[in-house]
Amino acid sequence: MLVLLSLHLALALIAPLLVRWWGRRACYPLALAPAATFGWAVAQTGTVRDGGSVTETYGWVSQLHLELALRVDTLSWLMLLLVGGVGALVLVYCAHYFAADSPGLGRFAATFVGFAGAMLGLVVTDNLVLLYVFWELTTVCSYLLIGQHPEKWASRRAASQALVVTSVGGLAMLIGLIMLGEHAGTYRISELGDAPLPTGGSLTAVVVLILVGALTKSAIFPVSFWLPAAMAAPTPVSAYLHAAAMVKAGVYLVALLAPLLATATPWRPMTLVAGIVTMLAGGWAALRQTDLKLLLAYGTVSQLGLLFILTGAGTRDAALAGTAMLLAHALFKSALFLVVGIVDHGAGTRELPSLSGLWRRMPLVCAAAVLAAASMAGLPPLIGFVAKEALFEAFRHNPLLLATLVAGATLTVAYSLRFLWGAFAGKTGQPPTPTRPVAPTMLAPVALLALAGLVTGVLAGPVDILLVPYAGRFGPGKYHLGIWHGPGLAVGLSLLALVGGGLLFALRDRLAPIITRLHSPFDGAAAYERITYWLDRVAVEVTGATQRGSLPQYLGTILVVLVVVPGGALLLGSPWPERITLWQSPVQLVIAGVLATAAILTVRARRRLTAMILVGVTGYGTAMMFVLNGAPDLALTQFLVETVSIVMFVLVLRRLPANFSARPLRRSRWLRVAIGTAVGLVMTGLALAAAGGRQAVPISVDFAELAVSYGHGRNIVNVTLVDIRAWDTMGEIAVLVVAATGVASLIFQRPRAGPGPRRPNVGRRAHSRSDRRRERVWLRAGPTLRDRRRSIVFEVVTRLIFHTIVLFSLYLVFSGHNAPGGGFSGGLVAGLALAVRYFAGGRYELDEAAPVDAGLVLGAGLFVSVGAGVLALLLGVDVLQSAVVDLVLPVVGEVHLVTSLFFDLGVYLIVVGLVLDVLRSLGAEVDRQIEAGIGPETELEPLRERELT
């Protein structure tokens, strides 16, 4: 089963490429994935017939007892046949349905195969959470398939409607599944029968939530409206999703859990009432449709309601009838949808009044349609008749429900006749509709599906043997599927439904006013529109009231909530430790005073530069706290981060006004001081409460020993980052790469890659080689600056210390495993070296110092870090685990090399690339925009303007 899932995934990924190579003929090889599912299911027939099951289990996260559990029994085997068989035939049909130059065919093919794989996973999974994952995958794929034509408003609306409705239901179902699994103590579906179930209100909530998910997925009242709207999708999508696959998922879920939950109080009333209303309302609506596809859509809604009644009844005979109807409906409805596609493809219309005499022009298509419609109407010896007999027999002791089912069968007969008459019959006074020839690849799937309905009906006995194991889960029974059980109630009711449906069709003209005027009192589509309208309206009003465009207001609101909610909990709970030590030395008290003073002055500052400097003071003060508490690694990192942050602030402040506000707001300053003080007290209290409330032994107590034995290093901080929790670090550096890309994309107005800027000839330049040798140039691009902006002292100092800083950054990388340092600290130091070059010589000097694209450096760093994990595998240890390589070099001697050094080198490159990207975007690119007169002018720009003039 896992191989089948992998096959679907692989073909879905390469589907666009195959379509690009072979066009629509790529549908033939893509059909191999669902065909393989069908073939595999056929191969398991012997096991299923004997009541057995096929299971596969793969380990996943053993610590959390998570595993990939797959299981196929009778019910899932039947769904596999439908999902695989119908899916393969529909893909073959698509090879001629779509035009050779149809736009988006590659996307369609990939999504279709992906949807087939998601349905495969949904029906074979034996885990409740995994079932939800595949459930939502089918939702996403169906959204893409229904919206195949995004340029059409109807397609976009239908796709979003289906997505919203089924996603909301899926979320409700997820809650119910989690409640069920947690109470039972297992998420394995096959083990739920022996596990304790919730009781009382919890059981009611579980049943209601799960049924809400099934209702929305199978378009059951009151959310039936999304299925007819989804007919905006291409016809093959309707034939697969809305006849054999997606809408069957809700029915499958009900059938899967009915043996477990059918005795719960709300189960049977919900499935019965919702199913009856859906069956009657859908059948009645089908009688007034003039579009063949909509007629079948409302018929599908009606029969989904019938399936809900059967699978939710919780009895042995109803379950047997439900599985038989599940098979019959998938065969005849998918065939009829494909017939509509042929008619639309050949005649250019699906409207009943416009079609006439197609039975002469498409005799084979007409014959297949008659066979499928006869099965839908319940004529012998087709599988639809066998299933209808079974459902009448299952409810023979419930006269009221039996009468309702007869009414539903009567409506089915009537709209089946209406479909055949509207599509193929000759209309009085109308000439035959011209058509195009029917391609064999379109006719063959229709014929096979229609004939399958006939064959399974004739072989009702063997079909019964295959389906009885599922029905037997509800208890013993005597009824078995068959073409003929002798004269009795079921035969009489079938005959009554056929006669009633025939009369209803024959009197269609006289009953037309009644059929047209009589609607369901509840319009689900209108209710959906009203709900979404008011949600949008409320969102607009809330946004207008709260989103005022004031960042201080937003931040103030967040901080006030932080003070009120967690702060109130602290005051009420008082989870304080028994002993609190405020300081350990007078120096800490002095630094704390400096921190508090700088913070208060920051809030009161009017100028942005002043506030930035004061914020830097708080950062450096925090670093001194780390020093006093014996954390040199953290102190070093804090010093470097604060310095780089100041550099970034300086770059940004060039484009902002000097003052925060044109008018000083003294009252707001005091308010900000109060909020900041309150937040500081609350955060201090939370830290104390967290430290005092610890009960378990922290895992960090083992880090000192693990750093040496597992990570082969004495710097616990660095070993933790690059080995013990290397996966966390991997995620963090990936975020850094994304952040750098985001910053650059916000600033750059042209591609980042490509050659660097050429230095202009500024001032007196030497042209000959001898002149250049005689010229004293402290920085290669220094002469590009105007004389008034150059600082000879700064240039000399930069030239003297730049290489030393770079070497020091490399030292931090190589020594970080056993001493303070590491790739992050080393990268920050190297970034500061580049910043010094930029400040001393400008943007041209930055390109001379680092003549490489920042994105390339970032990508190289990520590649090296990932490669370190692969290297660990090659050396026989876990991914990203440190391995030791001892070397003896001729001159150096013994070298003790730890593979996590390469991971640290990747971090080093990423940090260097990040700083370089910031300098190029907020620095060099902003310089270029200022020189070109792009963007707003600030108080810091007059000097540049004078230089340009």
C-alpha cells in the first residue's frame, strides 16, 4: 500500500513534465497509478472474501507512539476498487476529452493523480489522525480541480465554496476524532472496537462532530448546495470526485464508524433525518433541471442522502444494502457523467431543449447511457436493482421510512427517464442536433462502467459473498443479495416505484408549474451567501475599528493584554519560589540601574538616533549580566548581535525623519513608561514563577556529560546548537535564509544577482600601471567617495584591522567547539568586518570586499549545513550527530576533527550572507536610490544632494 501511495506521489510530481512532452496523451501513463490500485485490490480478493484484512505498519516517531498504519478490509477494499478502477478509466477518457492545447492540463493531471492518491490513503489508513490528513488532502485537491478554470467566476466561486464548507466540517470532525482517540487510548481504527468509548455528553459531542464532517464532505442537508455548484468543474472531475470518490468519503466515514457509534443516541436520528431530507429535496430538484450535468448533480445529492440512511442505520441488512448501493452508484453515475461529457463535446451543449435525436447519431453512447440509467432507476438485472431490493428489504419493518424510500425511488426513476429523453430522444419540431464523431478512448470507459453495472448485477451472488463480511460486523442476518427472491414486498415496491416514476415523467408538462414553484423551504446557498456576507462585514467593521495604522497603538494593545491576563494570573495564583535572590554582587545592582535608566530614557527620547543608542545600552548591559553570571558564550553573542543591530538601525534611520513626532506628546510618554514598567514586572514575575514551578528534573543537567561523550566538545552551548539540538538550529538557519530573502525583496527594485556596480571615475585617477603603483590607496574603492566624506584615519584603521577581524572570525568558528565562539558568533564578526569596509569606503568598497552575490553565500551555507547531516550518515552515526575523525598531518601533527565543524561552517556562511544582504539592501541599494533621486528625502540627505550637484 505504501508503494501505491509512493507511485501516486511520484506520478503526480512528474505529471506536468509528461504533459509538456506528450500533451494530453500523458494521461495514459498517468492512469497506471489508479490502475495499479485497482489491480492490487483485485489481487486481495481472496483475503477479503474470507473476512480477513491486509495490514502494513511502518514506524514513524516511536517516542510519541506514532506509526504509519495501513489496513484493508471489506469496506476499504470496495472503495479501493472504485477509487482505482474509475480513476484509471477517467484518466483514459481525459486523453481525448481535453484539447491538445488545453491550458493548465499539466496542473490538472498532477492534481488529479494526487487526488487519487489522497483517496487511496484515506480508505486504507488505520489511524484517525492520518485519516484526517488524507481527508484534508482530498479537500485541497478538489479545490484545485473544481477551480480548473480560474479565469471563470463560476469556477472560482464553486471551488472556494467547496473548500470552505468541507474544511469547516473537517475541522469539526478532527475535534471529534481526537476526543474519540484520547478517550479510547488508541488512534488505531481497528482497535477502537475493543476500547472504552466516551459516555454521556462526551459521546454525544463525538458523534455530532464526526457526523458534521461527514455531512459536509458528502453534500448532505443542510450543505447540499456546494455539490451542484461544483459542476463548474470539467466533466471528468465530476465523474470522479462527485460520483466515485470525494463525496463518497463522508459515506465511507459513516460506514466505517457505524459498527462502533451507531448505538449512540444522536447517530441514527442525525443520519436518518439528514438523509431523508437530502434524498427527497435532491430528487425533486433534479426534475426541474434543464442542464444534463446539473440534473445528474442533484440526482447525486439525492442518492447520497439514500446512502447516508443505509450506512447510518446500524443494522446488518442495511449495511449490506448500503455497500451494494455504494458500488452501484459509483458505476452508473460516473458512466452517466462521462456520457454528458461526450454529448457536450460532440453537440456543443448540455441543455435539454437544445438536444434532439442523438440516439441516431450516437447509438453506442445512447446504449451505454440506457444501461447506466436503467441501473440508476433500478431495473433488473442490473446492480442498481439488486441494491434497491436490498434496501426495501432492510426497512420492511418500518412502514413510514419504507414509504419515504419508495418516494425517493420514484423520483429517481422520473429523473432517469428525464435524462435519457433530454439527451437522446427526438423532440417534436426539432431537427437532429449535429454532432462530431465520438473518439474510442471516450466511449470505452463509458461502456466498461455501464457493462460493469450489468455484470455485477448478474453476479449478485458472488458480490454478496464479498460484501457480507462487512455487514456481519453488525450481527447475524438471513438476507443475501440476489436478482430474484421471488414475489414479495420488495418486488412490489420496486414495481410501484417504476410505475410512479414513469407517470411522473409522462405528466411532466402538466406538473411543470408545480415542480417549478415547489422549492425546499431552506435554501442552503442563500444561507451560505448571507453568512459569508455578514462575516465579511463584521471583519470590515472590526478592522476599521482596530486597524488604525498606528504601530504604537498595536504594540500597546498587545502589551496591555500581556499585563492584564498573565499578570492577573500571577497575582491570583502567586506561584512564587520560596526564596528569591535579587542580586549576587553590587556590580549587578549597578548594571541593573543602568539598564532601567536607559530603558526609561529610551521611552522619553524624541530623536530616533538617541533612542537607538539608548536601546543599544540596554543590550550591552544585558551582555554584562551574562558575563557576571559566568556565561561568556552568551555574552559574546549578545555583544555581537547588539552591534550588528545598531548597524542596521543606522542604515534604516537614514531614510526616516530625525524626530519621532513633529509635536512632542508628553502624556503619551508617561503612559509608555507605565506600560513598559508593568510589562517588565510581569515578565520578571513569569520568569520567577517558571523557575519556581519546575518539578521535573531539567534535561539540561545531562548536557555537560553529553557535550563530551556525544558531541565531543567542551563548549556546552556550541555543542548543543550544532549537535544535541541540531535540528532546531537547522530550522532557525532556514528561517534566516528566508528572512534575508524577504529583506532584499522589499528593498531591491532590480535583480540581486549579476555583476556588481562599476566604480565611476571620480576626481584624479591614475591611468597607467606605474601611476597606480605610485598612488597610495588605502581602500580600493575609497576614491569613489567625495573628499569631504572621506576619512583618512578611518580608511587606514580599516585597512589595518580588516584582515585581523576576518581571521578572528575564523578563529571563533574553529575554536567554538571547546571555547567561546562558534559559527554564529564568527559570522557576526565577519559581517561587522564587511560593515566597517562599507562605512569606510561606501557601496563600491563593499563590492570590492565581497565580490559575490549574498544569495549564493546563503545558499552555500545552507548546503554545507545539510551536507554535514549527510556526512554523519556516511560515517555511520545519526543525522547531524558529531563524528570524530583523527588525522595525522605531516607538519601540523595530530588533528582531532569533529564533523559538526562543517555544520558550524554552514552557519558561519549563512550569517555572513545575511549581514551582506542587509548591507547590500539597506546600505548599498539605498545609497543607489538616494543618488538616483528615488524615494523620500530625509534630513540626512542634503549632503548627498550637494555632492550630486
